[in-house]
Amino acid sequence: MSRFDVLKSLVRGAAKASAERVGKLRSVAGLREAFAHLRARQAMITEAGLARAISHGIAGASGVSVSLRDGRAVIDVAFEQGAPLVVAVIPEETRFAPRGAKEVLFRVEPPELTGDARAREIVGAVAAAIARALWGPVLGERREGEHALVDREGARLRADLRSVPSVRAALEGSALAPALDVVSIGGFAIADRALAVTVALPFPAP
């Protein structure tokens, strides 16, 4: 039995134990989908996918365009009220701990937008898209207004993935909640019109 199969067995066991407490368990097909995603060790977010996530995550956005290139997500948002905003978002660091922090730190350009409430909302929507790329099979369908809470930390912005409503619901009531502690982020790469999220697992690739 491979280490990947061992992990699947452990997570299935944890899921079954959780199901006995909450009275529900995702289907075997759902589990297979989740583990197929993990085997790839990489989740991809396209420009169109990120634009949709931002459109759903920001109230009052009338148009969103995204360009993923040269290590940056350049995001242009038009609002129903007020001037449009163009900001470059760069995911730089993650903080993950079992039953603890699940955070992503972002740099924004120009740096003065760190204090802009609309820029923080955009970063929150980007963080929610990253959470969905990482844990999508566990989270269910995306809800309108899906974004993470974002705080300023020095010259950067810190997004708490646990604050995304679908993530919070999974942590509190899903039989697959243990998967959110097992699966974390190993890094980011932005190039060729895509944001690649490296999936980190506690064992070597098969």
C-alpha cells in the first residue's frame, strides 16, 4: 500500500468518525474527486476563473478583468459607484497549522493600496478563490459574496482562509473537515495566464 493510500485510509476513517457525530458523509465519488485533485499536487486558477470569483465576492462590482503574468495578478475592477480600481496582487507567504492558522499574506502594488478598503475586499476574494482551488471538493457550491476577512500586517495584507463562509462551514460541520488540516499550500506561481497553487501534503509524491 502506497503512502497516498495510507493517507486516504486515514482521512476516510476520520471522515467516518465525523459522520457518526454529524450524521452525514460525502459520497465515495466525492472522495475520489478530492483525492484525484490531491494527486496532481497543483491547483490552477485561470484568469477567467479568478475574475468570476472576484465578481461574486465583491459587492457593487460592475466589471472585472484579470491579467495573470510575471508573478502578479493585475486586477481591474469597475464599480457601480465610485472610480474603478486597478491593483496588482501578489501572494507571498502562507501560515498553516493543524486545527489552527490557515492564512495567506499578500503584497499589493501600488503599496499605498494596502490601506484601501476596496483593495482589501479584492484580496479577500482572491483568497477565497485560492481556498476553493485547494479544498473545492470539500466546500460545496460557491456562494454569492464569498471572500475572506483581510487585515493589514505591516506592509502586507493577511487573509484568513478560515473566515471564508464555505471553509468555516466545512470546518464546523463537514465529515471531511480533517482534509482541511491535511492539505495545505506549498507555494504559488503566476505565469502563462494562470495562478498555480502548489498542494502540500505530509508525504512524498507517489
